Amino acid sequence: MSVGPSFLRRTFRAFRHRDFRLMWSGACASTIGTFVQQFAQSWLVYDLTKNPFYLGLDLFLGQLPIILFSLVGGVFADRLDRRKMLLASQYIQMVCAFVLAALFYTHSVKIWEILSLSFIVGLGQSFGGPAYSALLPTLVPAEDLANAIAMNSIQFNLARVLGPALGGLAYASLGATWCFALNGVSYLAVIGSLMMVQVRFAPRKSSEGILKSMTEGLSFIQRREGLPALVFLAFFTTLVGFSMIGFLPVIVQTVFHGGPRTYQFLLMSSGAGSIVGALIVAASEKLKQQGYLVLWTLMGLGTAITGFALSKSMLLSCLLIFLSGIALMASASMMLSLVQLIVADQMRGRVMSVYNLAFRLGIPVGSLALGKVIPVVGISSSLAGSGISLIGIAVFFMALTRGATLFQRNGPAVEKATP
């Protein structure tokens, strides 16, 4: 495929829309800051405790509020101003970053303080996440939605490449304090972009209870063909597919006997692969049998994870984690676009809160489980088991969904509910 003007216009067509450009730029700057902090935080948690369980616990506490409150956040995203919800979420996360910077600056930080701040950040994300997922489709026309989702994945994974690079540089030259301070400053970018976007969604006034609204969203998912399968696949993908990234410090120190630079290089390889995966999806106009393509991609992800777990070569490990990044982001982008395209806007907040909950729930559950399993059977055997499990579930769903309309047609019908 030649990379000509028409190819570039097709790949980056969501950027034709002003509000999407603003949100993309602000979110990218903020996410880079998040990964700068995450680089320092993951390394320091393991360095302070020398126990992989605390790595898993830190990830778990960051996701726990999302598990507890995302469904409520989805109801509010359908009832309240989504921009104001997102702004409140950014303020909470910005304050936490500056508090952590102050604790490190005064040399008084303790592990329980890091864990507590991770929980508070997760609390902000539990309401900001559904609002962002519901707001994104209103920034572009329906025909550019899949491209916008892929472009949003690219900004996230571009940050995964730049964040660790900047984090490693800041950590080595300035210290951990500046990693957290830089993250705090980065939130100003997304706050500024939120101030400028024109939100075209009018909240629906409702007197019904929160529980009833949540039940409506769950009933919609049950009735909509393909949605239950996509929700389950989202959960299982993060349960076993994201675990490798969370426990890279263990791989670096126990398998390669390396330091922060080795950790940084592996993170950047994974992020670069994810960018390539998202670009592949963005450049595609219409993918035939997209549901089955998701399952094939998940099998590729499981194979790459298994190979990475067994590899003793740094070069081979970088290649495999790069390939896993391609497969992980391509599958995640395709699943998300399938969900977004079959949901009406008035239900989007609730449906996306359930989907995001499933997607995010797999991370802490998988992290806690691996944190307990790794000391018993070792990091390599644990990650290899995760990869084999992912291959197995993809094969199972391929057999189970044979004949399902969502997994056979070129793409789901779009409900004309986006303003």
C-alpha cells in the first residue's frame, strides 16, 4: 500500500473536525504526563518493597473505584454535562499528582500513601471515563467514528512511547519528584481543550432512580446481539493481556537483571507496536467480518505473550512485545468501534460504563492474581499461562459465535442518534 495523500487523508480523516483535534491534543499531552508518572511509580513501588504483590495491589487500588462506581458514572454521563464531569475528574487527578510530588520532595513518602493516592485517582477516573467515552462519538460524524476511536488509541499509545522515554530521562536527571510534578502540569492541557470544545449533547432530564437507569443499560446490553460477547471479551483481554505490562519490572530485574533503562526500552517497544496496531485499524475503511478478525487478533496476542514469557533474549523480547502491542491495540480498537456503532447516544453513557468496567476490571483482577501466582511458579510460567489462556478463549468464542450476525457482516448498522 503506497503512503500517498489519499492514504493519509483516509487514515487521519477524524482530524478534519475541530473539536476532535482539540480533545485529541489535550488528551495526548495529559496521557504523556500520566505515563511519565506511571514509569516512576511502578519502578519505585517495586524498588521500595521488592514484592510483586505491591505492584499488583497498586494497580488494583487504582482500578477499584472504577469497578465500584463506573456504572453510576455512566448514569450521570447520560444525565449531566459530560464536559463538567470530565473537568472535575481532571482536577482530582491533577491534585493527586502534585500531592505525590510534594511527598517525594520532602522525602516523607510511604507505600500506603502511594496506594491511597492511586485509589483517589481511580475515583476521579470512574466518573471521567464514562463521560469521555460518551463524549467522543459526538465530536465526529458517524462515518468517521471508527477512525476517531483508532486515532484516540494512537494518542494513548503515542503517550506510551513518549511517556516512558520522558519518564526515564526525568527520573535519571531530575528524580522521581519531577516525574509526578510533570504529570500534574500536563493536566492543564486537557483542561484547556475541554474549555474550548463545543459539546452538542443535551443531557436528558430524568426523575427515575439511578438503579433503574443502570438496569435499563444492562437490559439493553443483554438484548443487543453481540454486545454480551464483546463485553466478556473486553474483560478477558485485559485480564490476561495487560498483565505483562504491569509486571515488566519483575521481568527486567529477574530475567534480564537490568535497570530503569531496560524497563524503559520494553515499555517503548510495546507502545510503538500499539501505535502501529491503531494505525492499521485507522487506515482501514471497512473490515470484513470484523468480529472474527478480533478473535484472530486475540489469538496472535496470546501467541506473542507466550513467546515473550519464554524468551531469554532481549532482542527477541522487544520484537515480541512490539507484536503484542500491535495485536492488543488492534483488537481493542475494533471491539470498541463495534460497541460504539451499535449504541444510541441516549444510552451511550450507561452502555460504555459497562463496557469500560469490563475492560478495566480485568486489569486489577489479573494483577492481583498474578501478584500471588508469580512468587509460587515464577514470572515466565505465569505469563505463559496467560498467553495460552487467551488463545483458548479466542478459539472458544470463534466456535461459539459461528453464525452470529455481528461476527459475520462487514459492520454493524449505525443508529442515527448522534447529533
